[in-house]
Amino acid sequence: DTTREEIGEVAARLFRSLGKPTFYETLKEALNAEIRPYDIQSAVAKLRQQNGDEVTGWKVGCISSTVQRQLGIDEPVYGRLFRSQTSRGAQRCSLSGFERLGIEGELAVELGRDLRPDSDHEEILRSIDWIFPLIEVHHLPPSDWILDHRTIIGSNGLHAGFIKGGLLPFDIDELEGLDMSIYIEGVVDQLISGSELSNGLLNTLTWLPKRLANDGHALRAGDTVLCGTLADLYDVNTPSKIRVCLASESTVEMELIP
């Protein structure tokens, strides 16, 4: 079995290479050594916290059954959110800072109370104070990389940060009437219906507390949860403007520059 010292050594190298081209090569070495991907993610998160960062919630990915079949898994995956990677309002991001940059439009919630693993739908709905649209930024592996679930988990869901739209008070009936639109250069490229958003939210907040409990974690009041998305991931390599709107209620924008 992998020792705590071996995990610590790998985590230290990954921490030093966060956001750098060498990150995925270092991760490949760890995965080849049969270190459990969630152990890698947890150990790197601990180092980030020891260096002044703060975990502010959780993100869920691979919620589509089609994606899960492609990856050979039977459930979504989770990752951590960090205060240092959270932005608000319109943002500019330089493509030169990424070997490969990925973008997703998504819905998130902020919890007003703890959420237990055995919570039913009514308790889940009562736990949510706020919802908001967001743009999630991904640090993608090299284009010749074979992306599997172990890479996604070990890299903390490929997560490089997110831009947060304005908060809206949560009401499940109102959410079902709010479509999410994703604009590329001012033109609607994808549309996610309110019913799809509602179902995804409930499925995520039913699964996540149980899965976190298995690893000794919990969803707490104040946590932000990125609920996963059925929208496509954009592999972006040219300057562009992206906007994600939750109907006309809340909008978040991002400009990609050279």
C-alpha cells in the first residue's frame, strides 16, 4: 500500500507545479504509482490550506450518464473550491497563462444550513439560500493526453477557478422557469432548460453529501456547490467573449485575451 509519506511527496511536487505545464506529467507519475486519486486531491488541498488558501465548497463533474460510460465510472466525481480561485463580475483572462484552457457555463448554490447524507428532497431544498450562474475555468491536460476519471479526480476536476454571477434567492418553482443561455461572441451557443437545471441540482445535492461522507467530509452551511453541467466544455484557443445568463436575472461575463 502507498504510504502517507509517498502521498505527501507527490502532493508537494503537484503543489509546486499547480498551473504549470509540468503538472500533468507529475500527476501521471502519481497515478502510475497507484496512489488513490482522491488521496492526491486531498493532500494537495491540505498544502494549499497550509499556505493560506481556504476551501469554500465543492464542485461536481461528470454528471452525464453518457460521460460516465465513456470514462468507465458509475457516478459523478467531486473536487474542492478555493477562495483564491473565486472571482466576481466581468473578468479578463489571458490565454497565454494556460497550455490549454477550457470553459463551462454552470449553475451553483450557496447553502444556508448543513446538509446530511440522508437528507430528503424537501430538506435539500430548504438548505439552499442562493443560486447563481458561473463560468468555470479549466486547466486542461495536453491534447494528446487520454483523459480518464483518475486524471479528473487527481487534478481536482481540472479546476482552475470560476467567475461568479449575481446571487438570486432560491426558489425551486422559479428556477424551473429560468433557462441558462451561453453566449459566444454575442450569439447563443447553448441553452439549458430550467427543468434540466433543477433536476441536476437535486441529483447533485442528493449524491454529494453521501459521497463526501464516505471520505470523511460533509456539506456545511456557507458552502458553495458547483452542481455540474450538461453543457459542452469549450476548448478555447482564440480570443473571445463569453457570457452566461440565467434568464435575464443574473449574468456573468469573461473576455479571453491573447
